[in-house]
Amino acid sequence: MQASIIDDSGNRYGLSTRSRVVTGGPDRGFRFKPRCDRDWFLLLELGPEFPGSDTFTLVPRVVPGGAGTDNPWTSIAETIALPPPDPPADGDRDGAADSTDNCPLRANADQYDADGDDVGDNCSRRANANQLNTNRDNFGNVCDPDYNDDGRVGIPDFNVLRAQFGKRSGVHADFNPNVDHNGDGVIGLPDFNVLRTFFGGAPGPAGALP
């Protein structure tokens, strides 16, 4: 086992690995004088031979200064610069760590999320946290009733929805997932309302993501 103190700059102090006999039995310890303008952390590093059933009791002791002071602790004048921490995981390499990236599988450095659904946008004016996009175009299903992909929502698209109305995923072989705007597996009134909202105009718009 090794014990050391680390400051908030990553420097290590007082490395100790040897036992010293003090009142009450054998302890492992070191002498340390902290600075008040930093934060300090105790680091214990355990080797593979350490038995998992053992326990620790940490006892801080204040040692008075001055010549001739009886000090049972040992100290080693050693400062070790710790290696820099690994950079946070960023699978899509857009500069946003996966832990906070609103779209960790596709690069979107600006983290565009105009609809406030905490997910990078493929429909910037309609919240859709699942980002469902069954036809893989630039628009999520919640803003894409343009089933023939001609750039305009019109009568041909209405006819597609009318033919699909009432059909269910897994029940009807010709079920069209592009018409299922809310992803509930049923073509119904919520899907018709999406088409009605966009009728006569263009689908979308999308945000930064396809």
C-alpha cells in the first residue's frame, strides 16, 4: 500500500510505504504541512496482494514545531507530478464529451438544440427526444410528412396517409413507418395532425444534424 497527499494542481507529497511504531501500535504515516490556499486529498493505492477484508482507521495528528519536538512520523521530501488525466470520451470527435454530448453518435460541435428536448436536432422546431427518422433523410418523423420526398407536403402525401390510416406495425405487412410520426406503431389521428400542420409547406426544418 502507498499513501500520499495530492493537491489541487495534481502534485503528490509525502509518499510513504514503511511502517513506523507509534503509541498504540504500528502505523503507516508521514508528516505534512499544508498550505491554506489549496485543496488537499488523501490518496491510498492498494496493490493486488492487499486483502479485501482489511479495514483502515485514519488518524490526523498535529505535530508542534520547534527544535527537539518528538515526532513519531516520517516524511519523504518528494514531489511527483501526476500524469495528465485521460481526455473524456468523445466518440464522434466533435469536441463535446460523450457524458454531456446531446448527440454522441454524430458530430455536432455546436450542440444545436433549438426545440429544447436535450437532443441534437433533426427537427429544430418540434421536440423529439428519440430523434426518430425512419427514412434517413434530413428530417425527423415528427416534422416530415413529405412521404414522396418532393420537398412539399401536399395531396400525394395526404393520399399516402389516408391509405395507411388505422394500420398497425407488426399487424399489417404494408405498414409504412414513415407515416408513424410519433413512433407508437399505429397510424392514427396524431399522425394526421402532423400532416395537417405541415400541409402546403415544406417539411422540417432540421437543425445541425442529418
